Amino acid sequence: MMGSLVTVSPKKTLFMIPPVLAVFIGSRRNTIPDRNSGSNEKLGTSKSTLASLLLCSLMPLIFPGCGGDSDKKEVASKEESIEASNQLIQLRFRTAQDKDRFAASRSSSSVTEVDHEGPQESEGVANEIAKLQPGADWETESQSAAAAERIRQLIDGSSTTVGFVCCDLRPDDLQSQEHRGGFIVSKWEPGDLPEMKGAEALADLRAVFAKGEMKSDVKVVRIAKEEVGFVTEILVELRGFSAESKKPRQVTTEWRARWNDSDPPQLLSLDLLSYEESAGSVHFVDATRSVLGETPHFESQVMTGTSFWASRITRFGDFSLTGHQGLAVGDVNGDGMEDLFVCDGGSLPNRLYVQGVDGTVRDVSAEAGIDWLEDSRSALLIDLDNDGDQDLVVATIGVIAFAENDGIGKFTLRGGHQGARYPFSLSAADFDSDGDLDIYACVYSAGDTASARGFEATSPTPFNDAENGGRNLLLMNLGEFQFADVTKQVGLDEDNSRWSFSAAWEDFDRDGDPDLYVANDFGRNCFYRNDGGRFIEISAELGVEDMASGMSVAWGDFNRDGAADLYVGNMFSSAGRRISYQGNFGESSEIEGLQRMARGNSLFAADGKGGFRDVSEPSGAAMGRWAWSSGFIDVNNDGWEDIAVANGYLTGKRPDDL
């Protein structure tokens, strides 16, 4: 997931979380120079009032000052000024109107008719798959798989052989806390539990859910050989509907299981390590079809997946199997309702959906002039020229494109910057406090060529601390839709060769300018403190390098102490946790780093002294699965910021084929 904090305009603040999650947070006003009139007329509340409002509502700050237009401008600093000239080039993108791929009459049934099962597995492919299976040197992996299957059978009741020592798997002394909206969380404080027959303990656990309504996930997260047999730690998640209230319910629990060495292994004992149960009403429903379903291309473009298009669009069409397309939310036509811009892969048009009063949308991509057929990775709807409407910035595979809004939702392409091949996300802030928004682009891979991208061209080296990634860039807004790369001049080239996914701005030290945190895949993240328009990298100093697989970053105040806290989306890997702690994995100084990569997401709490404390595991915020995007949001309006995490991976037609 990718996450970046964005100031959308003098009027709006938005969390942009490419590629899959964007949450509109709210509206705020600020004092911004009116460049057309040459005055500093107030558009809303004063800057000091804004700061108080944003601090109380847990949103990051942007502190604009004064500015002006010119082809070349100087930015004041403690050292020397920055001189920058416009670097945008003229562009013309292909659009869907040039080559319309989507007829209004096309239906989902026609898509199904032309679909196919793909090529048959060859003998060579079968041999390669066989090599991936654990052999004698990884006997524990075979045992882990057998143990997980056995636990699944016991949970769903398909196995009746339960002759093992067991404790109560759903303790009676649960401590419950009710939250606003009827959401109840019940936890067990670890202690002694009565011994029970395995069949009874499992039956009591299943009884929490209505019959036939329970689904389960089982992950072996640790395995260790013993003198006789082996022991596993198993993460179990059960979800469904309550047997009593018929409301949604979830159980997250961890077990320690001991096994003998038979083939398959037999369960000897089962102990409870942790237990948490949550229940409540449905807060969200899938509204995709009810909102987008009437658009002509809904079935043919929105509801078809990567595998469908991969067999129909060539590499020359700039279609990428890995996806990573983002979206942006903003009011493009000034009617007070939020609209939606959605990026798509090469040869598939980007879409702009304008919201109607009934909550449904109308596709206006073509009439707005932005139905581009470019492989687009991220987008921002922000006011670049301070004229009160939302302009558009799109990171395509080759350039960062800028389009001006005429105020009613018609866009004119004003040029593009070529310095960011293979970008993954965009964010915006007024880094130099001159009153206009500047653009920061995260660039993932450095080795892209005309025929290869990402891992096909360059692999991260070393895997857990890679420094051979792309070069991120900061584009200074010169006014009049002119931008220049000032990354090196402002100090952002330090540690600027990592595999960057996303970035977020926040004035964490409350000195009046926005600081920048960058989440990097395959290693250390970067945190740049802004000192009057110049940046100093301080991640190691503050203990927030978070050496992992950084996907997204979000700022919030989860504990309501008035200081900004930091949440970083990574990857939780049960296989990584299980394998990296085994003796035959190897011995080196890098193993601890690899173990850290498998832990999951990170929550850093401000310590009140200008630094942070890692509270990821005690807070329960680490487990976000294979996380991509993350953001703080008060889901139940109780005044406490919750965390939303988008996770998952590519899904093929075969469960064993990624």
C-alpha cells in the first residue's frame, strides 16, 4: 500500500493512500495570498486559528507564507538561496477518444465468454514448482504445513480425533469494553486456565458463532524442534456472525501446540497464549456497484482484473501486472460534493467520476479531457495556482503530468516533468512557506529500461537494506504551472536511493514548516526535518528508520496527547517469522533485520521529548497482514483515531498461483 499525506488546496485536507485507499478527512480554510489581486485577502480563518483546529482534529499542518509568480524565483534560507527555472515539457497524451476500447453495450457476460483458463502447466513448470517444496533440509516446513492443516480440521469439526491435552480456549474471565456505536472488545489477561477435553474446548469456541457462519484463518508463526517432536505457535482468526445477536463477531487467538514426530504429526497438547474477541454492528457496506454500477464501462473495466487484461494488452501498451494504480478525491466542479479520479494501467483510460446529489457518479473523463491511456500510478487533486479550484497532478510511468482546472471540471494539460520514471506515489506540501503547494514524488525502481521494469530490471540489494532504488524528487512550484526539481538543493538527496513507496508531511516539531517521512521497501525509511526550507535526515537519531518493507505512512494522534504519532505500513509474514528464527536459516548480522521485516506494521508514539517510542506490539497495531495502505480515521466517531489498513496480494484462478 502506499500512503502519503496531501494538502489538497487552501480549502481542503486529504489523505491520499495510493494505490488502493483514500480517505477524505475534512475541510479547513487558511490565509493564502491572492495572486490575481496582489493582496493577502483572507479566505477563511487565521493561520493561528487553523493551527489550533488542525491540532485538535489530529490533522497535519501546512504553514503558507507569501509568494509571487516568476519564471525564476529565490527561496530564502539560513545558508544560500535556491535558484530554479521551469523544467516542464509540453505533453500530449493518448486518450480513450483516440482509440475507444469500451463500447457502452459491452456487458459482463461478453467478458466471461472471451475469458479462458490460460496455458496448461508444462512439465518444465511442474519441475520448477516441485523445487519450491521443502525438502529434508527444511523438515520443519513440511511439519508446519501438516500442523496447520490439522488445526484447520479441528476448528471446522471435520476431524473427530481429539485425544490431546487442552485448556479452555475461550476463557470465562474476559474483560470487555464497549465503544461508541455498540462495538465491544473483550480480552483475556493471561493466567491459569482449567484443563478440558479437546472436543469440549473446540465446541465451546465454535459456539460463539452461528452454525455455518464461521470462517477461519490459520497461520503457523513459530516452530521449534524439541528432543522428542516439535512445538508450534499458531495464530488463529475466526470470523462470522454471533450465535446470539447475529451481529458480526471476530476472534483473534494464539495457541501453543506440541506434536510428536509421526507422519503426519499427532497433536499432543494445546495451550492458550492470547485471546481477543470483538463484536458489533456493521459499520461499512460495499457500495461500489450502487455508486459506479450505472457507468457504461463498469463491467468491462472496473470489474475485470489484472489477469484478464494481461492476456489482451501487450507490454508495448504499458500495462503492468503489479498494478499500483492510485486515486484522488476532490471537488472538481465546485458544487460542494467530492468527486473521484481513478488511475489505471497503460492502455486503459483514467476515469473521472463526478458525484450527483443521489450519491451515484457520472463518468466525465472524456469531456474533462483526462481520459488518458497512460500507465498512471498516483494522482492528486490540489489547488496549484491558488485560484480556488482543484487542479490535477498525475504520476505516469514516464512523467509527472500537471493539468489546470478551469473551475467547472474541464482540464488543460500544462506540461510534465521527466525526472520520475517508475513513480509510486505523490504528496504535496508548502515546504518553503511561500504560499503555494510543492510536489514530492516517490520513485520506486532505478533500473527501468524500455523493455523491463522494477524487479525485471533491477533487484533490491541487499534485500533487507537496499540502496539501489529510484531517486525521489521534490518539485518546487514556481507559479503559473511551472516546476523545478530542487531535491539536491534542499538536502533531500541524502539517502535518496532507496525503493520508496510513499511519503507523508507533518510539522512534527511544531516549528511552522512541514517535515517529511518516506516509507521505503526493503530496508530503512527516511525522516527529513525541515529547517526553514532545508532538510536534515534524522530517522536514525529519532529511532524511526523502521527497517522493514515500508509501504505506507500516516500521521495522527492516536493517544490524544497533542503530539503527532507515526504509523508505517509494512508486511506481516507468518512464513518469515517462522523461518527466520530457525537455526538452519543461517547466522549473520542481517538475520535480525530479516526477522524485523516479517513482524508487520509499526506504530511510533511521540515521547514528549521530540522523539518517538515503538509501541507497535503492545498497542496491537503490528498485525496488518500484507499491508499496502494505512491511515488514521475515527471510524465510530468516539473521538479516538482508529487505523484502517488495506492489505492483500494478487489473486489468480488457482490458489497456488500468484
